[in-house]
Amino acid sequence: MSSGSETAGNVPQTDGQAESAAPTDAKAHITVRDLTMAFGSFVLMHDLNFTIQHGDVFIIMGGSGCGKSTLLRHLIGLIEPAKGEIWYGTENFTRADPARRQRMLQRFGVLYQSGALWSSMTLAENIGLPLGEYTDLKPVEIREVASLKLALVGLKGFEDFYPSQISGGMQKRAGLARAMALDPEVLFFDEPSAGLDPISSKLLDDLILELRDSLGSTIVVVTHELASIFAIGSNSMFLDVETRTMSALGPPKELVHSDNANVRRFLTRGEENGAAGRPHG
Amino acid sequence: MLAEKQAPQQPPELAVSRSSDGALLLRLSGAWQLHAEIPPTADVHRALESSPPPQRISFDTQQLTAWDSALLTFLSKISEICSAKKITIDRAGLPSGVQRLLALAEAVPERAGARQKTEKLSWLARVGTGFLNLREPVEEMLAFVGDLAIVFGRLLRGRARFRRSDLMLLIQQTGAEALGIITLISFLVGLILAFVGAVQLQQFGAAIYVADLVGIAMVREMGAMMTGIVMAGRTGAAFAAQLGSMKVNQETDALVTMGISPLEFLVLPRVIALCLMMPLLCLYSDLLGILGGMAVGVSMLKLPLLIYYNQTTQAVGIPDLVGGVFKASVYGVLIAISGCLRGMQCGNSSSAVGEAATSAVVTGIVFIITACGIFSVVFYVLGI
């Protein structure tokens, strides 16, 4: 991991702040440097520094309301950082001009918490939209790709259904099919198991690992589902709501033995030392 | 909660007494439940104020027949008073369920800053902040219009991206599907105008001029304005609600992360659809309004149909028609912009969608009436 204090690069500056040099680690896929997330004067999290390697399943975990999803929205450019930079490979995402950023966005796939399928389009049209925008495929070919993606997530034959006609779990899987439409290099998942029964949630976890192995995508997951964290996470970070910054970085299985009590308590449901249980009078 | 509910229940009663060692004994009896009238804490308060101040409070609940949250609220009020006065509370006399729940409620201390503070400002300060806050929505609106202009530029160069099928569907929704309500409203407006005119004009034996009145009023003003107001309520609100719920459902985010501008993909087809349909709806409304007037003229004023028709064609000229249709196109743009703007500004909750729709209609109608006023002055000055 390269540090953020290297000499400033010679990329033209758009504002006064000096830009840090591009990450030099070839395996680093996403590099976050000194990221501060804030709404107006309210600082949600400060000084986040982490690197996500190619092929990682990186878990962003933390208690409710600590800013996990907000961090994800920063990573995909929906919110601009108050401070700090996000790099994809050797490209600066935070400072990219709109055209360049749009090209970078095409390499992302995002599965939103509710699926976020476009309700006025059928599933096939949902998946076909990015294909139509960014490829030269003919409508028939687009339809074929869409069917394939739906088959991959176990929704074969649902091409002409509207999102409102299928269940929540199916919407989520269809959302994943859409996120996979352009064979993205990075897949982002916002609370993938929220609202799913344990079996569907397990199937989705398996699918995530399968995608990582077969497509070679880097995967970033926001979740607080312990079973998923241990099953799929190859690396993880913990956002601590008390200190307003990240308090641990490492594979979840190692973080169970972390020095930080909050992290340990989170990963053991507070049962390790009983401190999180409420006293009964 | 504890004892099964039996009717009739004894009313809750509170007896305050001092025991020999100076402790305050609260004797609770009856059913302390939410639907009953709970004794006020004032008695306890008074007893605590008395001298010498008691060091301890204890409870006797032998006669307590039933309890629920009412008792808990009462007790937590007392314990707040006691902790302020540093008086110890002996909870041993309370039912064990009550003891546990009270302990649970006190387990997590109030988080500092969790309670929202509302600062009282003087009216001058409030007027000032209100005025300063006016700036932001205006800036947002200007930015939105500017962005939309850029997107239109891209449309003219043939580079805007939206689905043709979406545009067709929107044209159908804003055009053909609005014909019913436009028919009804315009026919009735024509009819009403004719009645208003007929009463006055008949006094001079000039009933035939009802045709002029209805024709000119409909074609120059009312056709465009009524269409505008109906469409603001019908389509402007729909736009805001559609875009707002897409935002709540993160569908707009999904577009952005696909690298597709929501302005191009969602707003542009809506603006185009309304701009294309408003002039046509306005022409239709003009026609229906004149028919409404004709219905009154022929049936009530006994004017021959052909004479009424000729009188109308003489009164209404092409410039009137063009002016009216032009106004309608402008109203169309205003409705589409206010609907889409409010939709895109929508917050992240379902109540925000409702507010967006309401605000879209209000903004749309205010814009239309303002534009109408400006047009009247400009057209008068220009002599059109």
C-alpha cells in the first residue's frame, strides 16, 4: 500500500489542493486516502485510509447509522468527499472530469439495497439499458445477453416481468443481474442480505463468491450480517461510530481477535465479554 | 400486563404517608392502567418538599391489582424528581416486573445532544433567515434550468440519450389520456362564459355578441390557461411523484452509476412530451369552449347555428389563435420544469414524495398565472 504523503503528482490541478501521487501497488484496485465524509459541518467519518486489492471481497462493516452506505455512495461517486481522494487503479476518481468519470462508472456494477430496478421497464429492458448505451449490440443480441444474466441469477423466464410483479428477493437478484450486465470490474453491494431469508441470503453469498472467481471482479460489500461477513469476506474494515473513523482493517476471521473491544464485540454479537448486554435489575 | 383485566376495575389510588424513620411511603392500590385516571405526582412532590425532607422513598403495592405503562411513567417521573433531590428510592416494594422494566429504561443514559434543541429567534431574525433562505431554491431552480438547456443542446445535436418508447408513452399519457378532463373543463368554461355574457348582452338586445365574447376569451386566454391548470394538477403532479419515488427507490442513483444522466433520461422526454402536447390540447380546448358557448347560444338565446358560427369566425382571427397556442406552449414548459424540478429535489421518504407533488402543482400554477399576467401586459403593449 502506498502512503498518501508522497510527492505531489504533475497532473493539472483543478483547485488549490495538491493531488497525491498515483498508487504504485499494482495489485491495489481501490485506494482511499484521507477520506472525510461530512454533511455540511457534521463530520460522519474522518481520515479513512484503506486499499482494496484486485479480487478481494471487501466488507465494510459497522453498527447501524455509522455511515457504511454513505461510504459506498462515496466510492461510486454519488456523494463527493469533503476531503481526501479515491483512486481506481492509477486513476483518480475524485478528480476525474465528468467524461472520464463516466467511463470509469461503466466499469462498476452496483446492487442497491432495494434492488432499485427501473419500475417502468421489464427485467430484460432493465438489463438491456446499459448494454444498449455502451455496446454496439443489436436489440436481439441485447435480449440474449439479458436472458443469460437473468439465468445466472436464477430468474430464467422472467424477462418480461415488471419489477412490481416479482418478490423482493427476486428483485434483488434481478438487480444483481443488471449490475453484472457490463461484466464490471468492481461490484458494489449495499446490504445484500437485508430483507432476505437465511437460505436466499446464503445463495446470494455463494453467487457473490462465484462471480468473484469466474469474472475476477473485485467485490465491495456493505453489510452487518455476521454469517455473510465470515463466509465471504477476504478483507474488511470496521467503521466505529464512537471515534468516527475506521478502527480495524483486516480479514474478518483475524479481526475477531482484534485489540479493539468494539470490533471484537461487533463480530461476536457482544457475547465475548458480555459488555454489550443490557443489565437487568 | 400482570393481572388479568377484569371489569369493574378499582380506580388507581395513591396514599402518601411518613413512616416513623422519616421515609416516605407511597401506597399504591387499584388498577394503574393507561385508560384509568392516574393520580398526579403533585402529592408526592409536596410531601418531598415538606420538612424535614425525607431521605428515602419506599413503596407498598399490596393492594395493586393491575399495572401497565401508566405506572411506569408515574414511577419514572418520581425517580427523576428524586434523583434531582438526591433522595434514595427503595424499589423493593414494587412488583418485580416493574423493577426490571425501570432498570431497563435507565440502563442506557440519555445520549448527549440526542434531544433536539429548538432555538427561539426573534421575529426580525426569523424574517431575516427566511429571506436569506429564499436564495437557495432560486439558485437551484436556475441551475436546473441551465442544466436542462445544456441537455437540450445535446438533443439538438442528436446526442441526448433516452428511450423513444418512454417518450411515446409519455406523449400518450400527457396527450390522449388528458382529453377527457380537458373536454369537460373546456366545454363548461365556454358554457359559463356564455351565460355570464348572455345576461348582460341581452339587456342591449345584442345577444349575438356572446359568440364574440366566448370565442375571443377562449382562444386568447381561457383555452391556454385552463389547459395549463388542468395539466399542472394532472401531469405536473404525476411527474413530481414519478421522479420523486424513483429517487426514494434509488432508481435515479442506479441511472447515475450507470453513467446515464437522469436529466437526459427522465426529465428531457417529459419536457418534450408536454411541450408537444400542450399546444394541441390548447387547440382542442379552444374548440370545446366555443362549442360550449354555442350550446348556450343556440338553446337558450335561440341564435341560429350558422349565424353563431359566422359571428365566431369573424371575431376570432389567426393572430388570436397563434397567441393562445404560443401561451400554451410556454405553460407546457413551465409545468414540465416545475414538476420535474420538484421531483428531482424530492427527499428520501415517502412523505417527501407527497410534498414534491403538492409543491409541483403549486409552483406550476403560480408560474402559469404569473406568465399569464406578463403575457396580457406584453400583448396589450404590442397591440396583438
